[in-house]
Amino acid sequence: MMKYTDTNYRFFARLLSKNARLYTEMVVAPAITKGDKQRFLRREPEESPVALQLGGSDPRELATAAAIGEQHGFDEINLNIGCPSDRVQAGEFGACLMAKPELVARCVSEIKQKVSIPVTVKSRIGIDEQDSYDFLKQFVQRIYDGGADALIVHARKAILSGLSPAENRSIPPLHYDTVYSLVDDFSSLPIVINGGIQNLEHSQEHLAKCHGVMLGRAATANPFLLSQVDRQLFKDSQSPVSRDEILAHYLTFVQRYWQSGRSKQMMIKPLYGLYLGCPGAKQWRRNLNAAIHEPRPPELDSLLVHSSPYEISAP
């Protein structure tokens, strides 16, 4: 997600779950092929498995960007054709590409020829008036024929004019059954469901019908829910981690880069929701806001609301 799932958040999320697959922000292909690739492809080795999410509509440029991404250690290339923003549409990529399935298939095919890692597509269930199941099924068939290894589906259609990106995440109704129908009709294509999924209980319900679940806003607003992913969804018997343990580990990362020129605000941002629902959560956020302006990196004792650690179960 733009301005959320940068390398700072991904490192933080990996402390909470060792099995979840992480995704970058959407990066437009020219930013990699012609821009500062070191900036846009920055990642920590600990983040893996992590997918590079690309935006674009030029098959060759996407393929070149994907190859560079693979060289930088990413484990998957994900083509985003679900973003409905005006800026993205002006660049002729994102959700508007659902109206051009042949072009999307060519993009997937070109990328597949350049990389050895999986190539996946993230889409909506439709756009504007092109929202019938027949339209969606034909679209999926084309990208499947193009070689897509998996499909991630936000179970809402995108309205390309008249709604903001934020409104497109809430106003078009969710149609989970549509995604379930795709699973039935494309039995050899792994399909991951996305959209409006708030917790791991909902995730488990979807996993009974889909091959995977993608969490978005829920995992940034309440990141500690990821601490139960390995145990509940991957049946990993590891001991659960506490908020304070996560904070201590993450602060070593923050201290490593505090004077490096990296955005201090973006390094602190993943922590805002860590103590969601805990006593003193409001003061916790105030402490984080103050820490951003300090010349020295924050330390554990300066951030915690109480002199002794506090823990409650994840909300």
C-alpha cells in the first residue's frame, strides 16, 4: 500500500510473522528502469519472502523492471491492476487496465519471459459498468493464458470516476461470492481474496474457499494481529511474541538507520498501532510523535508509557 508498506513496515511485519508473504508499495516500472532504483527497491534481507508490486502498461518496460527486481532479491513480481486513483489512470495503468485484458496478458507474458520467480496479478472484480461475472471470467482467462501464476482479487469493483481511492475501498459493495466462483471455475489457478478482511477469524473463513488471504489496512492499523498468523494460519508452534519484544527488536533497526538520511517519520510510522487497545495507547502515540524530532534514536524506556512493560491480549 502506498506510503505504508515500505521497507520499514516490511521489516517490522516480519518480526511479527515469519511465514506471511509481504508486498511492497506499488512502484511504477519507469521509476526502476529510468529512476533511482536503489531507492525504490530498498529492502532488508530479513523481509523475505517479499513480492515487488509493479504498476505500468508497457510490457517491455515492465519486464525490464521485473528482471531488475529479481536481481535485487525479490521473491515474486505482482502486477497491480486494481488501483483506481486518477493519477494512476492518467498513466494508463492500475484498474483501468481491466478494460484491456489482451494488453494485461501481454504484460504478464513478457514478464514471465524475463524472470524465473512467480508472476502474479492483483485486480478488482470489475470496473464501472463492466462488472458482470462473464466479463471477469473472460478477463481472468486471458491473464491465465498469459501465464499468471496466481491472482489476487479485491472483491469490489472499481469506480474510475466520481470516487476517490479511499471511497473505492468502502463504497462499492464487497462480493466475496464472486471470488469464490473464480476459485471453482479456475481450479488450477491459485486465487487469493482481498478486501474488507479485518481479522484472522475472517481470514480462516475465506481460507476454507480460497487459496490465500491478503490483509491490507487491518494489518497496518492493528499490526499486532500479525503475531498470531503463524500459529493460527500456518499451524506453527512457535511461542507467541509480545509487543514489548517486537518493539525492542524493531528499535535496533531504527537505531541502525536513524542518522542515515532515511525518513524518521516513515521509520516510526509502523509503531503507531502496536499498542492499539492497550492502556495508555494515546500517550504512546504522543511519545512516538515526539521521538521523530529527536536527534538521537528513540530508546525503549523513553517510548513506553509505563516504567514497567504492559501487555494485554491482541484486540
